[in-house]
Amino acid sequence: MDSQKDEILFVGTAEAEHIEMYLKAIWHIKERGEDVKISTIAKMLKVRQPSVVQMLKKLNSQDLVNYNKAGVKLTETGKTVGTNMMRNSRLLEVLMETTLKVEIDEEMVCGIEHHMKKQFTDALCTMLKHPRTCPHNREIPMGQCCKSD
């Protein structure tokens, strides 16, 4: 069998996706202009508050958030991950609605957004002509490709 033609299967880590979802949730709460509270994160992600506290401690130790008595704040690295996740999901929503003409499937969007690399995201954004808002009328964060066209 020719190894050049073998299909490569990839198993992503659920842990990395879990971290990205927390960062995306925090980013989204801040976008709405709300204070980031444990109860708000728990409600948004449909998890229990102790799970949120545990994850925030982990994210804090990985320098993705600053979590203390004063509250929760994304670090620059955490903000970058959150922004990329929101950009990915909103571009996928535009793709589904405008190009594919299918109903937006948030579960599918959530499944795909974690596996999009910058090159793919920028190519998708360029193909869609750099949309500024998603179908939910929320701003799509600009990428490098938006600034160069």
C-alpha cells in the first residue's frame, strides 16, 4: 500500500476543546458588556459552578485568564484564543446561511470551529468576502486577511 495515499485519521483532544469553549464563553460575556461571573459561565456552558471554578483555576495556571477575588479577566493569550474561536464560529454561520443555504446548526459549528487552522479561517473569510457581521448580527473579529485586501 502506498503510504502517500493512506488516509490520516486525527483524534483531537477533548481537553483542548473544553478550554477553548470556556475562553469563548468568557469572551462572549465580555462582548455583551456583562461582568464575567461564575454563574453566567456555568449557565452558558450548561455546567455546574464548581466545574467552572475548577476550570478557571486551571486556565489561571496556564496564563489564559486572571482569576481572583476581583473576578475573571482574559489574558492577552486567552483573548486571542477566544477571539479566534468567535471568528471561526461566526464565519461558519455565514458560510452555512449565505453560501450553503442551510439552516445554521450550532452543534455542527461548535464541532468544526475547534479544528480550523488560521490558513483555513483566512481562506474561508476571503471566500466569503470578509463579512463584518454574522447572521445573528454580531461583529466578526477581523483577521490578517481582512486587513490585506
